[in-house]
Amino acid sequence: MTYQLTVGLEVHVELKTKTKMFCGCANDPFDSKPNINVCPVCYGLPGSLPLLNKEAIRLTVELGQALNGQIAENTFWARKNYFYPDLPKGYQISQSTSPLVKQARIEIDGVKHQIQRIHLEEDAGKSVHQADQSASRVNFNRAGVPLMEMVTEPDFHSAEDAKRFCQEIQRIVRALGISDADMEKGQMRCEANISIAPSNWQLATSKETEGQKPEARSQKLGTKVEVKNINSFRAVEKAITYEYERQTELLDKGESVIHETRTWDSIASKTVSMRSKETSADYRYFPEPDLPIVEIEVGAVKSAQLPEDRRRALESIGTPAAIAQSLVDKQLDSRVLVINNREPELTKEAAHLMLESTAFASLNLEDQTKLLSAKKSGGWTKDTLTVAMKEIGNGKTAEEVIATYSEKFVLEPIIVEVITANQAAVNDYTSGKENALHFLVGQVMAKTKGKANINEVRTELKDILGQ
């Protein structure tokens, strides 16, 4: 029997604020010494009172606007009760029934994905376990850091699509300056809700479920398994693929899939059972008594372009999709567009050099344009350009370097010398071996230290050889 995979994602992103969500402690969980950025509010000590971080709310609303979401007119906070060693208060201040953003959406290469909600909460601390399992320690620097959670609809039907969604969210929050979203530092984390069901059920993509509420659609799905602790894009894909295969094997044996929470074991490349899945009732939500209802004032949408728009801009000038994506990821797309506006014939080479050469990418836009123009008009080889970039890196100006490599040569005596010294190559060329000409051109360029116009060298060689 074949099965349809359905995945919903929960993406957590630590926001780039100066202070934590409910106190004035520094938001620096990664680089600081353990348990330095803490206070009575972080620990939930008796008598301590939380105070809202306005910037965290603003950043979340800004993302909601960029993703065409419905922004709440007001919101309130709740206590989500559960007990982990790294949760000092014994509860997490979060939003239960009043998220800041509802019904947002994102389009990736023409495919639309629905985001059910985006809400704010505080992060927990971080447990650090000894390699030999002899001890565990807790670092509370992360406790209280503003954490934005994005919950999608269950509309992913392949592990690849789920991975690409997470990658796009990272690009978006970086483009908007909301978060650095470094997964290695835990600034972005993913959880996947995975289910499978017989393909003939025609799950959430079928005509009969179109327009239904998420709860109604979920009745068409198989038993959901949540996978936590997914800390890389590759792990997102691998965890979903593993879980699909595991659940398929269970159903093929006539067994049932258990509604549970599992964790991704990156070393063993498999999911491992953690606990039975909690429900909202298990968390015993109740309104946070120490925080007021917040009224939201929606401002203007930030003008930064989203990655999808930036990719399309590059593709509209003929940049291949894969190269456009890489340029956007490296924040180099705007430079290519400027060069295209100035000298369109330089665009293709500029795009490739931006990605292939760190030396070229590190130059300022003006020097990049000057060097590309000089290369084109002067017939520079790639080696000549490499040397020119190195000289600029060593302190010379672009004008000085271009003047050096624009030296004029009387080519005929140099070419005659090369022909005399390489008669075998000459014979090969005159007998029809075109590659021999490349060799002779290289010899002439070597004698001019790469400063001659390679196109002129090639033309004059052909004239002298009578070809």
C-alpha cells in the first residue's frame, strides 16, 4: 500500500533584541559565560514581576505584516505549565488563544504555504550534558530570551518541501533584521508534526477538504507524531524521511502509530520516543496575572524586500535560479542588479565572480565594476584579473592596477619569438589542431606577464600563421 505523507511545522526563532522578553537582562545566551545574564525574573523568584519587551512585539508584528498575516488588535499572555530542569519557573509565559499573528502565508517558487499562527513566548534555559553522562548542568542565560513560534498548517507532503520552507524562513527573518537565525547556536529550531495515511484518503489536498478549518482537515490525516530537537536543515529532511519510513513499516505490519513526542537522534540518524504527546489540558494554561492585555498599533510595513522578490528580480535579468538563490543567501544580489543597470554585458560574469571569488566579493561595488570593464575592454585573462584583485587587496587603487595592466605591446616580435621556440605547436595548429593555438597564446601572454590584450594576441597570431 502507498501512503501520503503530511507534515506541519513549528519553527522557533530567537529574536534579535538587546534584552530578554520580560526583564532587562542581556539577550546574549551563546557568547556569555554561563548563568551571567540572569535575575530574579529569569528564575521566577517570589516577588519578581515581568515587564514586556516592546521591541519583541514590534518585530513579530513586522514579520506578520511581511507575510500578509492578520495582526491581532490586542493580545494577552498565559502561563504554560510544565516541568523541565531548564525551565526555572516551572512554567513558560506564552500566548495560548491570542497569537499576535494569524493566517499568514508564504510563497516559495510558486508554491503557497499557510501559516496558522505566529506568537511570542520566552525561551527556556539550556541543559548541558557531560559526554560520559556522569553529570548535567543548566545554563539559564537563555531563559527568558524572546522566542517567536511559527505554526504552519499541515500542508507539506515531502521532506524536501519542509526543509525548503525552513530555509526560506531563515532568509526572511535575516532580511528583515529580526534574527540571525543561526541553527548551530540554537537561534532557530524546528519541530515537525508528521503523519501518514493511505494515499486513497486524498488528504488535505483533496477537493472535499478545500476550505475546511484545520480541525476538520486533520480528521482526514493519520496519527500525528511530533519530532523535536531538529537542529539543522538536513536534519529536518532526514527526520521526516525516517519517520515516514518508520510509520509505513508499522502500518504495513497491521500495527498502529502511537500519538507521541519523539526526539531526533542525529548520531544514530533516527527518531527516539520521548513521551506521550501532551494536549493543551496537560499544560494547564491560565492567564498570566502579572502582565496586562496589550493593544497592538500596526505601523507601516518594513520596506525590505523578501527573498522571493529578490530572487525574481535576479531571474528577470537572466540569472539562473540556483545562482540567484546563492546570491540572495550571501546578500550579494543588490550588487549584481546595480552592475546590470550600469553595464548589462558585465552581469553574467559579475554574478559568477561574486560566488566564486571571495577576493572579488570583498571589493567595493565601484572597484568591481571598474575591474570587470577593464577586463572586457583590455582582453584580460582570468589570471590577470586574479592578480589585479590581489594588488587592490594589498593597497593599490583600482585605477593604478588598471593602468598597469593596460600597457600596450608591440606584439609581432614577441609572437615571432614564441613561434620560433615552439615549432611543434605551430605544426600542430597548421595541421588543424585548434588547441595548439591556445598554447601559443598562453606563451605570448606569459612573456607579457599577462598584461597584453588576449584578443589582440589571438588575432595577430592567426594573421602571422596565415590561418
